[in-house]
Amino acid sequence: MAIRTDNLEASQAAVEAAGGAITVEPFDFPGGRRFHFREPGGCELAVWQAAG
């Protein structure tokens, strides 16, 4: 599952503050940037920001 955001850096900070662990650091991909994280319950998710 991927969650869209308007501010990738703020979302990463919020994930970390809530106890999430970054599993893939932010990277560019066609259409934007994203990172992956594991939430405290163990589910792996992604957060992405559209390019532009």
C-alpha cells in the first residue's frame, strides 16, 4: 500500500516520531519520490509525493 503526501520530508518525520522504521530511504522514481517504512505492528507501507 502507498500513501500519497504533499510533503515527503514531513511525512517521514511523522512516521519516525510515531515509531515507524524507515526500510527504504527516500528515492526518485518515474512520477515522484517515495520511501518505505514498517509501522510498529509490522506492516510495510510506502509514502510517495508526486513530481512537480
